[in-house]
Amino acid sequence: MKRIVLALLAASFISAPAMAQNATQVSRAQNGANCPRCNLFQADFNNRTLKNKNFAGARLRQSDMGLGIFNGTSFAGGDLRDINGSAALFGRVNFSGANLTNANFVGAYLEHANFKGAILNGVNFSGAEMGSAIGLTQRQLDQTCGDEATELPRGLRIPVCVVH
């Protein structure tokens, strides 16, 4: 009987919907609070200035960070899948160990950003300024795309994005 109850409990957790954002944490973060390991799923940080903040380990999946200023902020180990970071400033940002799958960094400023160990599958870096980014490998960039305006560290190249 114990096994059946445990199996049912396990099944209910497996089929449970994804956790929604934490509205209190989102509001605090939007107003400039540090928020490491917070649940900021689909948060709107569009056109916000959040410099030198700590969002390490935070869940920012599908958040809108377009046109924002995040210089000096740590997103280390965070879930940043599917974020919109277009035309945003991410100078000296720490993305080490973060999951940036399918992120949009079109026209973003990423100088001195740390990408060591970051997952970059499907990231669009078209027009991004990242000539002084650190921790980038050719293997990471082979999973991304950019264009002729993408500025990369010396010796690295990026596949051209395919327009459908």
C-alpha cells in the first residue's frame, strides 16, 4: 500500500504544471532588489535599469529584458531560456553556468560578459557587441547564430542566422 501511495504522489508531481512566477519577487526585482534563486518566470524588465544586481540561480525564463540596462548583474547558474534581451546592455554581466537556450540578444551590448559554461543553444546574437566577452568557446558559438554585424572575440566565428 505504501508503494502505491508513493507512486501516486510521484506521478502527481511529474504531471504538475510548471511553477508560475512569484508576483512578490517579481515586483521587488522590478524595483531594484537583489533576487537570487527567485522565480521571475515571464517577468517584464523591459526598459528597466537594474545594474549590479544579484539574480544568480534565478528563473527568468521567457522574461522580457529588451532595452534594459543590466550592467554588472549576476545571472550565474540561472534559467534564462527564451528571454528577450534585444538592444539591452549586459556589460560585465555574469552568465556563467546559465541556461540561455533560445535567448534573443539581437543588438545587445555584451562586452566583458562572462559566458563560461553557459548553455547557448539557439541563441541569436545578430548585431551583438561581444568582442571582449569572456569564457566563450567555439563549441558554444557553433550552437548559436549571428550576422555580419556581430562582434566576437578574436579567433571565434558564428554561424549566420537562417531567415525563414
